[in-house]
Amino acid sequence: MTMTSPAELLEFPVEALNLNSHNPRFHTPTTSEKVALNAILNLSPAKLLNLARDIAQSGSLSPADLPIVVIKQGQPVVLEGNRRVAALKLLRNPDLADDALIR
């Protein structure tokens, strides 16, 4: 068995992270970041809002729950943790939500 070197831990501003437009939860790939965010939100609004509330109350994500990000065509794309990143994006910019009640 060969060991590979550990992945490099990088930091990105939340705004720089791109949600996975090919998220397996979507029926079809999304066409933009805002569409992807609202698709995640529409899958389970209560869960996403509860997650956002928990993040806001704790002030951060647990280091054990950091998203998994890959660089695709020079852009950071979230492979795992799309709901967490969507919650962070909504906390920073509620206007990203299409639904006025959610904003």
C-alpha cells in the first residue's frame, strides 16, 4: 500500500467558493451560483435555515466539518459541504435568496 501526501489546507473567502452545479441532489445541473444556492435552499428550507442559525450562534463551522473543495478551471468548487457553504453565503448576503420570507 502506498501513501499519498496529505491534501493541502487552503483558506478561501466564502464569496470565492462556488457551489457544485452538478450536485447529486439536483435533478439537472444549475446554470449559476445563485440558481445553485436557491436549489439547495428549496430542497429543505428549514434545514438550511437551522444550519445558518447554528453557524451564526456558534460564530463558525467546526473544523471537523470543513467543506471539501477542488480547483476546477482555476475556480474553487465545493464537492462536499454545499449546504454549509450555502448557509454561510446567505448569512453574508441574504439577498441571494429568491424568497423574500427567507431573506
